[in-house]
Amino acid sequence: MSMFHLICGIWGLLSVSFCTVVCCASCCPYQFFQQSNRRFEQKTERFWKFSEQADRWVEVQLPCDLISGGNSECGEVNRREESMDQEHGFDDKKMRLDRKDGKIGVVEPLDVVLMPLRQRISLTKMSETSVWVTGESGSIYERFWNGLEWVLAPHDLPISAGRAVAVFIINQMILALSEAGNLYQMQLQVGEEASQPVWVEFSPTLDQITDNDQEKNPLILIKSGVMSDDGQRGYFCTKNGTLLELAVVESPRWTNHGQPAGANVAAIAAVASTREVVYTISSAGDLYEYDRKSKPSWKRHIWKEKTAQVPPLIPSKGCILHGLSGDLSESLFLLTKKGTLVERRLHQRKWKWVVHGSPEHQTLTSINPALQDESSETFISLFFTTSAGSVFEYQMPKQLGTVPNNQFPRAWESHEHPLDAKAARGIAGLPLHIGRILFALDDGRLAELHLGGLGGESSGPSVPQNFRRKASTKYVWTILDVPESEGWNAEYCTEERGPRNCMTGTKDESKDSGISSVTGRRKQSQAQHYYLSIGTGGELNKSSEEYNLPDDWIRSNFRLRLMYEGKSFFLISNDGLVFEYVCIESVWLWLRHDSSTTMNGMVGNYNGSLFMVDTFGSLLLREWSDNEIAWRNCTAMRKGRNIVGGQPWDRLPGKGRRVTTEIQYSLSAKMEDYCSSWGDMGVKKEREDEVYMRKFKWKDCRNPQNVKVASIVDQELFRENIVFVTGRNGRLYQYNKVTDLWHEHYQSQHLILSQFPGTVIRPSTKSLSGSLFMLSREGGLVEYQWNTWYGWNWVEHGAPYKGVTLVGSPGPSFEGNQLLLIGSDGKVYLRYMDNNAWKWKDCGFPSMENKIVEAPSGGRVNEEKPVRIDGNYASGLNKDQDNLADLKLNCEPEVASTRSIPFSEGSVIFELRDGRLAELQLVEETEWAWSRIIGTPNSLCLENYWITLASS
């Protein structure tokens, strides 16, 4: 009975389940059919991809929509990095360019690169003869007309203040704003001999501020500022979004005007001095007006017109013009986040929004302050910079009311940008005079846009009296050099009498120069065109792939490294072991340093620590930690990479490391970076390893477009903030650490450089003149020379003798005019300058008859004793010529192609072909002599030599 009930129960359960399935399937046929026949619908036109190089999300611009993705016309996917900063964002749809449009100013999408924001660059006109500039490096310098030419004078903030971002002048009081948000005032410090300008902190405090706002903030940090037209007042935007006013009449007086209700002050657009009104823009892109005479003081400008609403505004400076619509009218020109120009017009006590648009397929990023051109009776011009680095002029009639619907011909005119350089994005130009505007370039330099025959580097601040602007006159560009702090070549003025005097310039017609200052300046201006602007990354071209680095490239160029001048250097043996040759209490010892992996070379020495490369390409740091040697794997860090080379020299021989006061301070307590660059073959890029108080991080410096980096020629010894490299294609490139930009140097097509590191010669650290010495692929010596008057010059020195080529890397330089090189015949050659003429000298190679420092291999620590070769000793050696013959089988005194290192101010260490080392010393002037031979664990020669001595 129980079995019957069990069977009936199972049957009933199965019946219910079947009915449920059938019912569900019958009740939902439409939904199932709908899901199976859904078509893909594109919901957005924006797609993003994470970029390892940029360390952020970048937008991927598709060549066609997803539905018609099978179209054969769809090209390669284009990438375009977008700034994610809310206050500087632009509408990306407006930035997209039509590649089929051939109108002026249009650039194809494949060539478009969105310029980065340069947060620290600013231009301030102090007077007709003085312009103050803050560079991207955070330095401050003045461009001053000394009556003869424009000179540069440094005005950097103290180290504790950090980098500068802006300079202001209020009633003859000069203020500088630091990146941290603090103000500093320049004051004269009276000394015994002369007065020196110094920066003194001038940040506002609560007890100095008359607070019109109920909300108080004890921390007052400044973000940006704008001066009034009369120069008596300054208005500042704080980092917490409030408006401050500084009035300087008898004494400085601060006033806090607070912020609009429900909004903040992200930027000060303009100051209308005639109405005593301050226009501000919130981070949301709304326009506000502050008028202390009205109630309430803050008012918001809203859009009331029936047409489409104006897009949000960019929190940036605008421009005010008077009288465009009438005698009492006021026009405030602003930019939107779509990069278009809008006008807020006040006429007959009525406000109105006017949209002026933008050039075809261009995005405006800054407005220049306007100068009224009284010589023009018909129109007025505004100049703008675009996101693509071009400059556009917007021409408007002086009376807009006479033009129907604001339509007039040729409103936008493109002035493009200087050759191989682009205008900095978001940085407004500075009008000097009518027809002359100063712009900051994206690469850190300056450029003047001026009417032909009016401005330029050699033109002073005055305007010719007979000048009349004509409509047919065209603008031209002149690139102006900037100081070494920005990675360029301009030298600061001096206190010496001459054309470059800081106060008053005098003509110098000396016989030594044979050239006037004006001519010299003209040639220096021409030297700016030695730089070719290039992109980064990209596919490698065939010429770059043809020449690969040899397998022993690291070991031949980075086997030796100086640790302490005249006291210690390191050697990597053939087996990859690490040895140190050190002098302890006047005794020279070989010390072996154990490591967990086999080493290949040493690519840097920083503050007693060595950067080494193992056979796997990993970057390892050997450093002291709690009185013990510790190893750190830098490649294993975040974004670490395998490397194949590094900087050739840690300092110039005979001169200390070029460490500024800022770097010295960073070694103790300042948050400042010390940088070392590494060439990376594995990913075809150059890397930068930043050291900050023993904390490391990798920075991707990328590579010149379509070119692999072969080697680092020089890192910041020749020019601060500049790393010179050679590409696999044999061309010379430079990387600017300040702007993160690559430039290619002009080079003859027949000149192909080798892949070896180079050497720097700087006759004087007070001058930027000097040379980079490299080897050509044919084995000749090549010099790339910079001269203050003539700019860059290529000089081919060739080889010492016919049939002898130069091998390996150029050796160290000495005395500012001597260079040691290795010949293919195993000899050392000296290239030196005598009476302004370059000459060769054969230094030969060491021989067994020279003084020898014996160092038998084997053992962890070996003591070496000098052996003096006197007459009796030599006669004893001559008794066993057979043993000496056996000795010579393993001893080759010729110099190997391994890159030599400087050991002291007047000595060099070379490696011999048999593995030993030899020291070449400077005796006097240009006389060099071999002083000793050092046995190494690499050589079998000295071991057999000891056996020979024992048997004799």
C-alpha cells in the first residue's frame, strides 16, 4: 500500500512540473522572441581605453560608427588624450575635425594632438621695457630692454617657496604667486656693497583681512589673480573659491568679498574699472558679477534669450572692450567649454548675450588682452590661441551696431604658429604694442607675432613714429630663446660692461669677437630653427630597425663606473661579478660584492649608490642600509621596465656634480625630484627614474616618433633639463624634462651617428657654450657645437690617421679642450685645441717596460704592491726569454674598446685587451703618460706573470 502511494506521489509531482514548464513557455513567447532578435544599437559615440603610457584613460576616436564597421574606408583607430580637469574641460564633439574639409586652419585628425595644459606659464608686462615670465619649470625671469638689446635676468623664488606660477605688479609692488598658493613680495635688501632683491612672504592672514563674508577660513591660499586697469588694486581667487581684494594706496589692505550664494569663484574673468565691477566664473561655468555698491553684491548673469542657451564658460580670463555698440556700451568677451567665443554686452542699461562662434573646426582656449589701435578707423582685433597650438585673429568693426546681425567678411584670420613650434594651450598672449604680441610656446620658448618690419628680437620697445597699420600688412613669427631652466640656450645678463649688461648695454666691437652684438643676436635668433618638432611613439620605421644593438653593448659601455674620485671605482667581470677597486689607508684592494644575479653593467652613480643592470635587463640599486649593503630591484617596482643603458657620465671630470641649491635641499628635506634617464630597448622607449629621498618611481619619457632610442649621449651635463639621445636611425634627438617634448636636431643626410654614448666639453660653467662629441658610424669623430652668437654647428673631425678608425665610446674630457679616444689599432689618441685649432696626439698604449701595479687574481681581498723595474731586475727578466714569450701569449697591452672612465681630475682608467686596467695621467698641459697597470680578476696575464717571476 505504501508503495502504491509513493508511485502516485511521484507521478503527480512530474505532472505538475510539466504543466508549469508548458504554461511558462506558452505565456512568454513574445519576450523570448524579442530577446533572440534584439539588434545592437549604438548608445554613445565616445569610447575610452586605459593607456599605460599616459597612466590614465584616453578617448578612442573610431574611424566609423559601429553599425557600418565593415566599411573598407574605415582607417586606423585614432587616439586622442583628453584633459579630465573639470575646470579646463572642453566639449570633445566640438574638437572633432572633418578630414575631408580643406579649409584654412583645418588639420586632419591623424595629425591632431591635443596640447597639454601648461599650468605654470604666465606673461606679465611690468613696463614698456620689462616683461616678467614664469616658465613651466617654475622659475621666474625678466626680459628687459637695456637700451641695446633684450636681456634676461633671473628672479627665482626661494627654494622653500617652491615653483612660481604667476607674477603681479600693484602700485609698483611686485608679487609672485607660488604653486602652493602663497604670495611673495620682492623687496630690496640693503647690503654693504649693493642692494639685492629678495622675496619675502606676503600671504594674507585673517588679522589683515576685512571680512565682508560671515564664513571664515583660517587657511588662505591663492589660486589666481587679475589686476585692475589703473594698477592700484589686485583681485585674487582663493583655492577655497572666495574673492579677495588687495588695495595698495598708502599701505596694503586686504578685503574678503566672499563668494556667490550656492557657487564659488573658480576664476576672475575681468575687472571693469569704469563701473568698479568684478566679473567671476564659477567651476560650473556660470558668470557672476560683484558690485560692492549694489545690494545684493553678487549677481548671476543668466541666459534669457529665446535662442539656444550658451554652453558653460571656461573658468579663465576674458577681455573687456568699450564702445563697440555705443559710446557707453561695455562688451565682455568669454570662452565656453566648447571652445567658442561669446560676448556679454551692456548697452543702454540692458544686458545681452551674443555668440560669435569660433573658426572652422577649431577650439579656442585663451583670449589676449586687447590694445586699441588708433591708427585703424574701421576695425578692432582680438587674438586667440587654440587647442591645436595655433593663433587666430578675430576682426570686428569698431561699431558693431552698423553691421547687420554681426555678420562681416573675413572675421577669422589664421596666423598658424611658428615653424616647428606651437603656441601653449590656454596661455593668453601679451600685447607689447600695436602690431606686436608675445606668446608662450608649448616647448617652453617665447615667440613674437609682429607685423613685418616692426618687431622682432632686435627691435626695441618703442614704436616708429611714421608707422601706420595697413590692411594688407602680414604678421610674421620670431622665436625668442629662454633660459636653461626651461631646457633652452639663452644666457642671463651680466654686471660686466658690454651688450649684455643687466642695466645699460654698450656696443662691443672687440677684435676677439669680430662681430657686433646686433649681428650676434640675429644669428642666435636663426639658431632657433635648428630644432624639428616631432611627436612621440608611433610605428617604428624601417631605417630604425636596420641597426640593432650588439649583445655585449651594455658590458662594453658600462663595465666601469667611478664611485669616489681618486679613491674607488667598480668593475663588472666577464662572469658578471661585481668588484670594487678601493684605497683603504693607502693600500689598494679589490673587494668583491656579492649579488643574487649576474650583472651586465652599471648605468648610474647617485649619492653613494650604484644603479646596475643584470643579464636579464633588470635595474638593481646597490645602496647602504643601516651600515649594510642592500639590493633593491627597481624593475620590479610599479611600471618598471628592463633597460639596456643609462647616462654615460655622472659629472664632468674635474668638476662637481651640477647640483643646484634646490637639489641639495631636496637631499635633506625638500620634496624635489632627482632624475636619471635610461634607454629601454625592450619597449623601445626611454625611461626616467626619479629619486626622492630614497623613494623611487618610474616615469615614461617615451621615444621620438617612429624611432627607437639607441643610447643616451648626455644627461643634463651639457644643458640642464635636457637629455640628448641618438636614435637607431643615427639621428640626434633631445628630450626636455620640463615640457616632456622631443625635438630632432637638424643633421646632414650623409652624417649617421653611431649608437655609442657621447662626451660633453664645457670650457666654462658660466657660459652655455660647449660641444657634444660623438662618433659617426664610419668611426670618425663628430662635434655638435653650441655658440652663443652662432647657435648650433656640426663639425666633423674625422680620424687620427688613414686606416685608423675610432672605436667604442668617446672618453672623458679635460681642461675644457681635451678629449681622449680609442683607436682601432689599440692606441689612445688625444684630440686637443691649440691656438684655436684642433690637433691630434698619439698617446699609444702601456707596455711591460712601464711601471706595473701587480694584482694577482683570486681571493676576496688582495693587497697590491708596486714593483719598480730597475736595471738589475730587468736583466733578471731577460734571462728567461721563453717564459716571457709564454707571458705575452696571454698579455695584450693594446687598449680595448671598453668605454673609459675618469678617475681623478687628471687621470683616466682604460681597459686593456687582456682584461687588465691601465691609468693614463695628465702630466702638464697636453702631455699624457701611462702611470700604472692594474691587474684585475678579468685577466690571466698577471697570473702567468707571477708564475714567470716565481720560476725565474
